Amino acid sequence: MIDFRYHLVSLISVFLALAVGIILGAGPLKESIGDSLSTQVEALRTDRDNLREQAATAENNAKNQDAFLAEVGPQLVSGQLGGRTVNIIALPDAENDAVDAVEESLKAAGATVAGRVTVNETFASGTERDALAQTLRTEDPELPTDSTSATLSAALAQSLVVPNLADAEGDKARKNLLPQLAEAKVVSAEPDNLGLATLSVVIDGEDETSLPTASSSATSSEVAEQNADQRKTTEEPYVALLGALKQDSAGVVASGTAKSATNGLLTELRDGDTDVSTVDNVNLASGPIVTTLALREQLGGGSGHYGYADGADAVLPEKQTAEPAPEKDK
């Protein structure tokens, strides 16, 4: 057992060490310690000032690039959509600034924006989804019955887009179910009676899928698999919507941020076999431009994934001026 003498010797050693440190700090080492501390403080101040200057320069460069793209953007997209009609669909948490910027770019490309539709969270996870789907199937027996998401997606898609406006005028079987969807508060439209379009842009929000809590025994591959399964479940209703829009229209582009491409809707679209194009920098000045060019590519039957995040094929589509889009839908 450890006796009292051991504790006494330990305490004396501690106090002796403290005393020696105090004496040396106040005596022979005083000047060297003070000089060393002063040098370190001065170095930290210099680093701080340099970092501030670098941050200011980077911010100024970013503003200049945004200003440049704002000037050349309309020229880059001019005439690319040649009189086509587009509907913009904003998913939950989509930034209004991003939606506005995309709309401006589409108009600069010669498109007519029929309107905006905001998809609410209840579209994907509302408690009344099943009952609403059943009501819509009664209204239109042609709607798919595979799942609630398939029914809601098809109902919204057929109410917003068609492959060709001329053919839609004689399609008496097509039902506009947007009022029922709006009344159930799964979507909202602006204006309320927005017309059909042949193209659509879907803008994703910042709220990517939450990572699952890993157990202490879980391996990294198991955690990645759990994350992928959770993301697939969360994004499934929106993937179904993109698929329905693609099937019923002449082209669809999904635009979001790098977060969406890392662990969100764009990840699912890029990992799947869909022909929907994706853009992962809608929050940057270049994003709306690339979105417009990707929509033009869809008109020619092409598709791709664009931006800077994982899964991107290139920064922007190629050969956008080889064959200008037709001026009219008819």
C-alpha cells in the first residue's frame, strides 16, 4: 500500500518544481520568455492581417466574377430556348434568390415562364398523402397506382407539362389536377391558373438528407450503406416527380447546390438511370446560365450532369449553338 510518506514526498516534489519555475521565470529566463511570447504574438497578428487581406481579395474577386457573368450571361443563353414555355418548380427549402435568377436566365434565352409551383414538405411526407392519392385516382383512373408518390407525381406532372403544346390542345383526356393538389396544400402555384409548358426546371433546396447515427460497432461501409438507404427513402417522392415530369415533357433539369449533389436529391439522380439533367451550382452566378444551357440540351434529346461536385460530367454542356431551338412549340 502507498503510505503517508509517499504522498508527502510527492507533494514536496510538486512544490519544489513550482518554486524553481517561479524563480527561473522571474530571474534568468524572464527576458527570453518575454521576448519569445512577444515574437509569437506579433507573428499571430501578422498572420491575422494577411488572412483578412486574402479574404477581402477573394470576396472582391468573387463579386467581380458575378458581375462579369451577369453581363455576359444573357449573351451566352440568348435565343437558346426560342419561344419555348417553361414551368419552374421549387422544392422545399429552395432559395427564392436562386429561383429568381433561374427565371431571369430562362427569359433571357427567349423562354416564356408560365409560372412557378412550390412543392411543400407534405408532398413527400404528409399524413394525408394516401387519402389524397386515392381521391386523385378516382378523379383520373389513368393515374399510376404503383405508390402514393407515383400517383401524386403523375398528377402534378400532367397538370404542368406536355411534350408539345399543339397536341395538348386536342387532348380532352388530360385532366388538370393542380387545383386539388393546391387545395390539399401539397403544392402552391403562382399564378393559380398557370398554363401548360413543354419544359420544366426543378430547383432543390439546401436541406440535404441527415446522416444516420452510427453505432460504435458499425464499419465505415455500413455507415455509408445506411446513409444511402436513408437518402433513397427521403428523396424517393422527388425522384418520382422528376421522372414523371421527364416522361410528360420535352425536357427537365434539376438544379441544386453542392450539398444536394453530395447527399441529397442530385446524388440520387446522378446515381440512377434517369435522363434528367442536373446542375449543382444554382447558388452561384454561373448556375442559372448552366441550367438554361442544360435545358436547351434536353430539347435535342441530350442530358448530362454539370457543375463542380462529385458526379458532374462537365462544367457545362457542349455544342449549344450548333442547332438553335425552334422558335415555337407548335
